[in-house]
Amino acid sequence: MSSKKMGSRKDRYAVIVHNSDDLPFDHVIQTFQMILGHELTQACNCAQAIHNRGSYVVKSFGNKEYADATVELLVDYELDAEVIDIKKK
């Protein structure tokens, strides 16, 4: 699923999760469901994309504070996540 489908055109901040061979898929999927509100299929697709590509945009926000707070929660659950400004040149 592309980031355009997840967020709106006004979204500026992307939450990217990087692959970790140390975390089981179930943990990653459950974390996406709990923290990001993803349905099971979406959470599974994101986890698979991260595994295949090395990293993936799992959610985007128009507000940096929301993006930062989401990254903090993901990191609390041991995921390697960061915020990037997708409109920065």
C-alpha cells in the first residue's frame, strides 16, 4: 500500500519503520494494529514490505507532533522508526 493511500496530500511527515531481524512478524503486526490502528491485512502488508524493502512508510501525518509521538510509541515497542519531512527539499 502506498503512502498516498494512507495519508492525504496535506500530509507532510512520514513515519518510516526499518527492518529488524530480531523482532518476530507477530510482534510487528500487533504493534501496527495497536499503535497505528491498522487492520490485520494492512499491518501484515506493511510488515512484509518492511521485510522485503528494508524500510517502509507505515503512516503519514500533517502534524509533526503526532508523527513524533507515533515514532516514540513504536520505539517503545522496540521498532526502529523515524519521522521524515516528505515535502522538504
